[in-house]
Amino acid sequence: MTTMKRRSFLSLAGLALLGGAAGGLSACAGTGSTAGMDNTADDGSPVTSLTWWSNHPGSSKDHELELIRRWEQQRPDIRINLVDAGKNYSEVANKFNASLTGIDLPDVVVLSDVWWYNFAINQQITPVSELVDKAGIDPSTYVPALYEDYRIDSSYYAFPYARSTPLFYYNKQSWAQAGLPERGPETWEEMAQWGRELAGANPKQRPFGWYNAANNLSWTFSGPLWTMGGAYSQGWDLRLTSPETLAAVRWFQEATTPDTGWSYIATDLAVDFSAGRCASGMLSTGDLSGVSKQAKFEYGTAPLPNPLGQGGCPTGGAGLAIPRNLPEKRKIAAAQFIDFITNKENTAYWSRNVGYMPVRTTAVEDPEQQKFMADNPNFRVAVEQLPHTRPQDNVRVALPGADPRIGGSLEMVATGRKDVDTVMNNLNNIMSRIYENQVKPLI
């Protein structure tokens, strides 16, 4: 049976990087068919261009273009066509899914943590571990915790790229006004108390903001859920209706209750926090660059609460995959391109300018990166937190459509004030059918 074996070297990865100074969808991933197609024929001509589909995570298009410029300076024989494939990961995945029925395939595609697995088990993306020797790539320099995320049995199906974790962001001015210690909360229960104190100190400012369902709510809620003993799943066993999970969701509903709650679901959390409309929030490391540019106040970041010592923070973000149904020489060229834009210098450049974690352990050797991490403690927190992250629950990342369905259910109990037991039981039934019908037969 195929199993997911994820991130067995967390401490090693964190120490390596620290040593020198990171709504429902209409389509499901993998539903397109490539039967009867033959895009793999080699006509003997050299590869002169590659097409890269991206949503430019973290508003990074200019920086992706810089990575392409660097590549073309060293490899002028292969030009790169960067395509705007969607405004978010879901749109890219749906566009890629649709392309599988035709011949207009990209050579490189951005796939997020909740999309790659289904394309992999449907045999629609290439096991990149089959290409590393042919492309001259040393995968051992990738941060093990991040590369292991793409492993199924002995094969790897993507390379790390725009990898992130949630961080606790807080407005230091708001913290001082409420008389709070200059740190993040040690437990979510402590944050609930702080939320009430922040509300009393400044009634016009929301104490804490959550992402919405369309933008990472189910991802970030994993952290509080785990620290309260709950989970979306354990292995492939659903835990959506366990007593601990239901208690955590009830806590979330109470925290977001209008008038009496201390938190809210934001339309655009990064914008709200940067504008000072909320005093704190759980945002991605990918928001660091934008918040640093937009916020007119001093802010801090902190690790997420981890009171049980079992990991209170999920990794996330996206990797770069290569479609299976391409000629071998195009796959090799695509792998070489990915290797280049994620090498020591380029992943360090990417991290400094966008906010995602460096994906190579060798990034610590880059002098600019060493100075940057020393000068920017908010960016350093993400790397320091990496050994304390926890693999995401299978149900969220491996069931088609699970992310928006889980996030949508959380919104229903928060903004819709629906009964927690009813909503979570309905969600459990839907997820169970999806697993039995779409995933279990393939693993």
C-alpha cells in the first residue's frame, strides 16, 4: 500500500539552517485524463524554451522574473515563458487539471500542499526523484523537512519552492497599550485572555484576525486544533467529530462570536493587520515582505503556541512539479531549471524578498542571507520554528477539495453561527465518501 512518509528529519533541518547566523472548488485534482495522448515523443530537436505556470505566491512575479533573468544569463539556450496561471493555488491546480485532457501542458507548475498529492496518485506528475541523476541535481541539499513533504514510498513528486509556515504577528504598539509582555502567547487560552485585554484597551481595533476559508483558514486552524488535542485526521482515520476536535471548534466559535468574542474572520488579513485594523493575526511567512513594506508601526513575530510539545504549527506553501506526459528531455531541462531557481543563492534571494523559507540547507552559507537573518529577526523566527512544526493531517492535504470544505465549515460555525456538531458531522460524512471513492482505491 502506498503511504505518505513525511518530514522525519525536522530537528536536522532546523539546525542546519540556524547554524550560520525561514470556498469550494468545482474540480478535483487529478480528474483529467491523459489516455490516448502521446506528448512524450522526441522529435530530435533541442529544448529551446520552457513554460512555467505560477500564481506568483506572495506577490512575487517581479522576483520570479529576476530568477528567470538569472537563468537565461547562464543558459541563454533555453528561454522561460512565465504564465499567469491563476490568482491563487486553487486556480492554478484547476487550470492544470483542465490541461491534462489536451496538449497545452506546462513544463513546470506550482502546486500547493493540498494539490500535489492527488496529481501524484493519479500518475499525472513526474516522480522528480527519477530525474535528479539525469539532471545533475543533489537533492540532499534541500531542507529534509520540506523535501520529505513530497514523498510517497520511495519517490518524490515535487521540489520545494514557496514554502511557508504560519507565524504569530503582533502590533507592538497595541501590545504596549494593553500592557502585554512583548512576546507571542504561550497557549491559545492565554491569547483568549489577551484578546479581551486588547479589546478593552482599544475598542476600535480588533484584537486578533483569522484568514477566511478561501485563504488558509483550515491550514492555520490546524495549530490551535492540535494544541487542544484535536485533529482533522490521524493517518487516514477521520477525527473531525472526535470530542477533542469538537471542543476546539466550539472554542473557535466562541472566540469569533460577535460582540463577546475577541477575534474575527478577515476578508484580507494581511491588509487588515498592515493597516492596523487588527492588533494581531496568524499569517503566513509569505506575508512577511508585504507587511514589512505596508505597516506603519513596529510589529513582531513569534512562534505559534506549542504547549504539548507535539508541534503546534503546520508547514505549507507550494512546490514545483513537472507533468508526467512530457518528453524526457523536457522533463530533464525543467528539473535543471527548478534546481537553479532554488539553489543556495536564489532561494536565499527569494526568501529575503518574498518571505518564504529558504529551501536549501546550504542557504546558510550565503553571506547576504546570514546578514539578512541577523538584521531581520521577524524573518528568522520562521526558521527557528521549523523543528517544531508538525506534518499536516492527511485529510486536509490529500483529499480532493478538503481545504475549502474544512475552511467553509469553520466559517459556517463562526460567521454563520451554525451548530458545531451538525456542521462537523456533515463534513465528516463528505470527507469519508471522498476518501472511500476517490483516494482509497489508488493507495
